[in-house]
Amino acid sequence: TESTRERRPVEGSEEAMDVDKLLDLERRTGVKNEDIDDFLRKVTQVQEAISGMKEGSVDPEAVKIEGIETEEEKQRKEVERQKRLAAQRKRDVERRKKQKEEEKERWWRGAEFFRDLPKGYEDDESEASGGGGDAADLSHEGLEEEQQRRTAQRYSLDYSRWELDITDDPASQAEQQEAEAEKDAKEAAEFEKMNPDFCSQFKEDQARRQKAQAKAAENANVLRLKGNRFFKAKKYKEALERYMQSLKEKPYVIPTLANVAQVHLNLGQWDDALEFADRTLYLDPVNVKARVRRSTALRRLGRLEDAITEARTAADNAPGNKDVEKQLRELVAEQRDQELESRVASEAKASAAAAAAAAAEPTVPRRTRRAPPSPERREPEPGGPSTPPPSPSFRRISIQVDEDEDDLEEDLARGSRGKENFSRPSNASAIQEAARGSPASQYALVDKLLDEAEAPPPKRKGKNSGADSASLHPLDSLGLLLLSSQEARVWLRTGASRGLERLCQRLCGGGVASPLPSVGALEASLDGSGFDLDQAPQEAKDLPLAPVDAKDPTPQKTLAALCAAVVGERKSKEVLLHQGGVSAAGHFLSPGPEQAPTLAPSETQLAALRLLTECVDDEHAVGKAISLAVAKQESTLRALPALLPSAAKPIPTGVPVEAMKAFSAMELAAGLYRDLAIDPTCRTALLRRCSTSPAAPLAQALAATRSSAGRPTPSVAAAAASLLGGEVGSPTAAREAVVGALANIALAEDQRQGFAQDSIAEELLWVALARASGSAKDSPASQAFALAALMNACLEGSGEVRGALFRAGGLPGMVSLLAKTDAGLEGGAVKVRVAGVLSRLAGHPDAGSMLRHKSTLAAVAQALETNRRAAGGCTHAELPSWVLDERDHLVRAFALAMSGADATAALQESGASSVLECLMSFLPPATADHGTVTAASVIMPVPPQHRVSFKLAGNIVKCFIAVLNDSSSPLARRLYAAGLLDRLISLLANSKETAVRKNVAIVLAKASRDPQAKGRMRELRGIEMLMQLGPQIA
């Protein structure tokens, strides 16, 4: 409105011409006058500074304008900020540490109420605290004395005791407990009647607490499961967070505590892992996982003795656990390695001290004598992890020799006080003599040989060139020394010269291979997660050496020296893997550009094969790590088939040395396949990366060397033969490795169908039968491996392998082997595998008539009788495993043979009907009452030592179905008299397997047609059992 409208000043009036108001910038802009003045002052100072610098009167470095920070002020402020952040981080660390200590104290304060010790477990804490009294465990003698005291007290003539209530018999104690319970219930009802409000509130509070506890338990379980999912995804920090949240809800859940210990191990937090393993073991002292994780934490904390003790305790609590036993072996091996490394280091230190003292003494001419062995040196324990194992891989070590080995220089292996005081031995005998010298001389010799190998080769001219050529190459000398001395191998790895890494650097030169990016000890998980190269610890003990620019001029010699360096040395194999030596060895498996494809493998290829075979042939975790690395290296897998002989690339039998190389390559390549395929993880990685199945080239190698089986190793020069070893180059050993590789490859389900192609099954059958027929001289192990391969391959679902084997004469071949196989051979494994192949071929559709031939039935019956005699008087639980396995296979084959209509007549015609009593003896005997089987005793449980597997029982009963088609025949009457019905009714009463009960019901139903048998069945209430179980069986 007009009255409320803002009044504006009239133009030209005094109010409109107010200059002060016009110049009041603070009012007009909202910016304070002080800020404007400060800005103008800074502008003036900047203008003056610029003018002064133009005129030269002002030093640019000395310009300081208020409000604008210099670089020094910025740096000072940043330092102060970093200090504040460091202080804040320190306070956070202290706060978390305090919270952790409070949580730890709170947990242990309440843990006593949740502890549940297993029966018979002795609590060290209660013993230390002087526990005893009524709760203390009494010995056997103490229990007897206590019982005698109570008995004397009960029947004492002191009549004043008669009024005391001494009730220690079970019936009196039960009556007393019932009376006390009734009294408590009456008192509780009376109290509730007198205090209704309090009791109702108490019940409501109790229900509320129970509901809260149930909710907390549910939340804790959900959080634990979430943590498990994060753990499987390798998100360990997130998993730890969920586990700790779960423990806030329920702090005393044993699986969660054990999981937290494992997460801390994966995160490298050893102290926390030890703490939570201790918590788990406090609540559950026999928890194997917690015990193993505690052992791992102790090992990482440097307490190796305690770690071994914990691992031994875990092995005692879980006998037969392969993972626990493997960890114990790893710890014991590490302890021995540490002791040996410590001894080598002390010997080297003492040698250096002696050399320094000798240098300070005045020189006195004296006669040089050979230094005696060090008195502190001791031989390693036989069979220890650092001892060269007596395995074929040890015999495969070879060092190439370029000259004759003639004279032994007697001035070698002198007492050395430095590398410059002795010369390098010139032949193999001298090297072996030097290996028997003092450890200090060996260490100096190792370093000298390394230096000479890396030095440029000297120019040979004049009349001394022949003498120079007669000496060993430094790497050949080094390899011989390493083979002869375990201390030299340890020094090569642990010495200050880093000799092992230098050899790897030499081998990887020229871009052949590179060290792994993650260096450190490799760990295998106990929980079955396998071996993961990505889970290497953060710290690395030795950084890898960068490969040299130039390629190795003598790779075969470097490979041979490395092969000698890793014999029995698991830590050296680990270094070889980290430094890229394994990858480089795979590179050198490929043939060179100048090598013809039909010629024997080169020395470099053989040396690379020996190195890889030696590394994967290791029972420790590092062996599995190398196996995985080799199985994932496609260049290695492409080169292996070319190293096997075939029809297109036969063995050059006309040249003995070339033939030996070809057989050596065949043995080593097949052995590498065999060792890689034995572990499921490595086998999967191997077969996934192979372009074609390796079974085909392996079978071709068998066919190509069939005529060579049993031939002696080609003769070569004595020096080379002594270095190569008697087994390398043997056709028998090469074929054995091939058959072993096929057996392990047949463990893969997706590879079994291929055994029906390329005559693979036929070649394996030839190996299995040729030894028994005397037509070839393959080793007993080859026969066992061939039978194992056939057993594995026959599990193929389509039946193609069984058909191919059946058409090749596998069934009569296995029947012929039944009587020719020795039970003591390979611990009964061959007998088991013969019976296994026979039982699997018996299921072929066309095998029925051949199985029911009288000669076949007689052979199987004879094998069953032999199996029963091998058992002796042992119960079923006491029998060796091979006897039980062979029995299972033979009974299954016999049951399939007896499934035909004419089976009984064929059995009687063969004259082997007594085998039915043998089969009946395999069934559990019926329980007797005072020597007589009655209706009450026949239903009693069978003692554990007489129980058999349900498959064996079902197949045995199946054998009697055809026999009892004529239930009144003399054969059937003979079985009734031997107690068949008693055993069958006992089996019907105690077996819970429907298939077994069904077979028993069929046999009893057929037997009931005979009046005598029906009467015995009624006497034992067998017919009543059949009527009750009829609907279930139907």
C-alpha cells in the first residue's frame, strides 16, 4: 500500500547526495573494511617489491610479503602436520593395543566357565595349582583303596555309623536323587506361591535373556558364515572383521576362534594367531586344527622347537592325518637344515679367523700336509631330508666329462687358509678326494670354482694347450664336489658369495627366464586350499639377482651343476624356483635350431630333464610348488612329447651312446609326467594345458621299445657310465617310467576314454601279461603299474575301455595271472590289481559265457581259497588291507559269473563247488548262546572284529541265489548243514543296507521251499523277519 511502500530519496535532495554513504564499501558490498585495507596493503607491497626488483634495489630471495607463505613456511607447516598425524597414529595404536589387552583380559576372565575338558584329559593348570580332593583323578590303586575304605566303613561294628546315610550304589543314589528333586520341586512351588510377583518378574526376565541369547547366537552364526565366504574369496581383512563381530556376540565359539587364528596366519600376524590358537586349545585341548595353527605361528615367531612339539602333539591327536604328518616332516626338515647351516657358518667363520691369525704370524717354511677332517663335523642322519635320497632321481645325476680321468694329484685338498693357497683339482678323482678334506677347504674350493666359471676362458696356445684341455671345466668340478659333499651344497646356498643364485643368474641370462616377482618361503594350507604362489610371505630373505645380458655359453654344464646343488636340499630347490631356474630349465628342453628331429636328445636337454625331475621328486611343500610351476609352463609341456621315441623316431640302436641318451630322455620325460600327474592339483593343471593327451605319445613310446624290453644298458665308456649311473639309459627303467605315467594319467576321469584309442589299453595289457608269459623282461613294478593303469581306465563310464580290453584278450589274460602272481610281490598290490581288472572286465556284456567256463570258475575258486589261506586265523578286522581288497574283487567277479542260469552246473562240472563253503566263511558268524545259535542270539549284534563291508556281504549272498534254485539238491543241503541259514538270518537282522537285505531275502525265500530248511528258519524266526521286512525290501 501507499503507507507501507518504502520511501525513496528525492533526486537532488540532501539525503541522496550523502557521499559517506556512497563510499561505505562495507555497507555496499558486504566485505569488511579491514579486509579491503589488508588487500590494498598487500597489493601496494607487491607493487613496491616488483618495482624494487626491476630497479635492482631488492633481492628477490629476500622478498617477504605478509600473509603469503614462503616455501620454508610451507615445509615447516607440513612437518608440523606430519608430527600431529604421527602422534594421532601413535594414540590410535595405543588405543587399539589397550582395547586388545582389555578384550584379552575380559575373554580369559570368563573362559573358565566355558571350558569343557575331554574325558581322560589331564589339566596341567589344575595339577600345578594343587587341585585334588574329591575332584582329583585317582589312580587305579587309589580307587581300590577308596573302595575298600568305604566297604569297611559300611560294615563297621561301630553302630553309631549305622545312622549315617552311606549310599554309594547306583540304585540308592538314583533314589536319593529322585527324593532330592521332589523336595526341590515342592520347595520351589511353595516359594512361588508365597512370592508371586517376584517369580513372575524372574520368569519374564529369564525368558527375555534366553531370547536375547538365541538372537546373539543366530547373529554370531550369520557373521561367521559371512566371514567364511570372505575367507574363501581371499579377502582376509573383511573375513577377520566379520569373525571379530561374531565373537562380540558369542566370544567362546570354538570354530570361530580357530578361524580367526587362521586369518591372522594368512595376514602374517603371528602373535595374534598364537593368541587365538591358545584360546581355542584352552576350550578344546584336542582341537587338531588349532594345534597345527599354533605350530605354524610358533615357527614364524622363530620358536622352532616349540613348533615341532605342537606338531607332534597334533599328530598324536590325529593319527594317520597326512596333512599333520607332512607339516611335522617340514618342521623337522627345517630344524635339520638350520642345524646344518649353523654348523657350516661356524666352520667358515673359524676358517676365516684361522686365516687372519695365520696372516698375522711370521712366515715359517714348513712341509705342506693334507689337513685332517674337522673334529666337529658329523655325518647327517640316514634318510634325513638333507641327505641325498637313495631314489632313482639321485642316480640320474650326471656330469658331462670331456677328458680321461687318469692320475690323482697328491698335493690336492691341502689344508687351506685361503682360496689363493691351493689349486683347482684337475680330474674327477681329485675332486672326490677334495670332498673328503676339511670343510673350510671345500668352501674355498666352491668359491674358486664359481669365480673361474664366470671368468673369460683363457687363450690356449703353444705346447701347454693339450694339458689345459685335459682338465675339467670349473662347472664340472663344481658339480662333482657338490655331489660328494653336503656341506658344499649348503655353503653354495648360504655362503657370502651367493653361489646358487649366481648359477641361476648365469642360466637365465640373455632373456631365457626371469626371477619370480614374489620371493620367500612357500606355505601349504592345512585346510585343503592347496598351494598358492600368491600367498608367499611379504618378507624376502634374499633379493633375486638380475639375469645377465649374455646367454650362458655352456647351459648343459650349468644345469648339471644346479642339479647336483639341489640333491636332497629343499631350500636350494626353493631358491632355484624363485630365481627363475625352473623356468630356464623348461626353456632348454626345446631342441636347438641345428638339432635334427630324428636324432637323440642333446646333452642340454638331458641336463634340463634331470634338473626338473630332481626338483619335482620331493615330498616337501616346495616340491609341490615346483610341480605346479612346471605343470603351468606350456613350453615345457610342448617339448616333452618330442623327447619320447615313436615309430617315426625310433631308438638309434646302432649307436650305443645315442641309444643310451634316447632311453635316458624317455625315462626322464616319462618320469616327469608321472611325478606331475600324481598330485590332483598338478594333474589338473598339466592336462588342462596340454594340447593333446600325453597318454598317446607315452603309448607310442611303449610300442616303439617293445622289442627293447629287458635288454641291457648299452655299453659306454667307463668314466661316463660311472657318472651317469647304472639305471639311466636302461630300457627297463624307461618303460617302467612310461607305464607309471600312464597309471597316474588314468586317474583323471576325462582322460580314461582315450585309453580305448591308439592301442593304449592293448600296450598296457601286453606289459601286464608279457612278464608272466616270459616273453619279455619288464620289471615287476612295470607290471604293477600297468595293472593299476588298466584298473583306473576301466572306470570309464561308456565301457569303451573295457570293450577294447576285452577284445584284446584281457579276461583270459587276467584269469591266467591269478595263479601266477606271488602274494609277496609289491606287498600284494599285483594280486589286488589282477583281481580288480578281472572284476571290472566281468561286468562286460559279452563276458558271461567266458566267465562260466569251467576253467575260469576253477581259477577264480582257487584264487578265493588262496585268499582264505592267506588270512590264516585272523579276524576280518586283523586282515591286511591287500587281502580284503583282493577278496572284494574276486567275490564280485565270482558273483557275476554265478548270475547265469547254467552257473551251478558249470561250477559242479569244474569240481570247485567247495568254494561255496569258502564264500560262506567270509560272512560274519551268527552269535551263539552257550555254543548254540538260537532265535534270541541270532539277532544279537555282530562283534566289530567280524563285521564286513556291505558290498562284500551283498556279493557273497548273490553267489548263492543260483545255487538255491534247487533248494533240495545235495549241494544246497550241504550248505544248510554248514550253517548258511544261521549266517544269513543273522545278516538279515543286523544289516541296514537294503541291497544286502534284498539278496538275503531272495536266498531265504528259495531255501524255504525245502522242508528242512524251512523248519530251521522258523526256529530262528527268519520267516517272521521276512514278513516284517517285506514292505521295506519291496
